[in-house]
Amino acid sequence: MAGGAPNHCGMKRRMQLWGRLSSVGLAFMVLTFAFDQAHKAFMLHTFRIADRQPVSVMPFFDLVLVWNRGVSYGWFAQHTDLGRFGLVALALIAALGLWIWLARTSRPLSAAALGLIIGGALGNALDRVLYGAVADFFLLHWHGYDWYVFNIADLAIVAGVGLLLYESWSEDARRRA
């Protein structure tokens, strides 16, 4: 191939890889979103956590209902529709940026991690649209110390970030070796 002619074989291979990896990311995103929303619906409408809380599961773990109007740890709490939909817009913009990253990744672990983060962000964004706040249920505590209350979407986001950090650190270690 002379003078910059396109390499169709290489492009085809990249498109096939993107298709597989985007499918991995999409699967993790959909499963995370669906599991998060199903759990929230169960806790709110079937289990009726608001009427039963707190429910002690273990000496260090309770089920409760906390409506989070902010972001992590309740920071930047929003009590107006403008603020609420601003947080929804921020989540959608972040999800779009992460989807672009997913489209460019060549690593299955990154694709899975990004899918977890996107699914979690979209699950919490839908809560803000439906309820005006994010429904959180899991409370870890020990000898008077409480951790923040969280949900499955939050777990997925933290797991996704953890996987991305692991992959980054392991790649750095491989490069140094």
C-alpha cells in the first residue's frame, strides 16, 4: 500500500475488538443498572424499608433508608429542581465521557470497569429523576463509628474505579519489569 492508503485489515480488526469490548462494557452497564433499580424497587415497595428501619443484618451492618440529595457522602446537597437536574445532567455527561473512553479502550478489564461505573451513575441519575434523591440502604458501623449509607450503584462505581486503578498499577508494574 503506497502513500497513506488505508489499512482496511487493521481497521476491521480494531472494529471487531471494539465490538467485543463494547459488548462487555454494555453488558456490565445494563446488569449494574438493572440490578440496582430492581433492588431499589424491592427495598422501597416490597420490603418497605421506610416502615421497618433500621433492620439489623449483622452486628456491623444494617439496612436503612436514606435519601441522598447530594453526591458522595451527601456533599453538595441540592434541594431545588434546578440543582437536582443539574446533578442528573452531570451524571449523564460523565456517563457519556466514560462511554467514549469505553469505545477507545482495548482492555477487557477496563471495559467491564467502565460498564460498572456507567451503570451505577445512570442508576443513581434515574433515582434523582424519579424520587428527587438517591435511595441508599446499606449502613456499615462499628463501635459507634458509621460509614456513609450506600446502594448497589455506589458499590458498582467503587468497584469499577478500583478495577481501573488495579489495571493502571499492574500496567505500571509490567512496564517497570
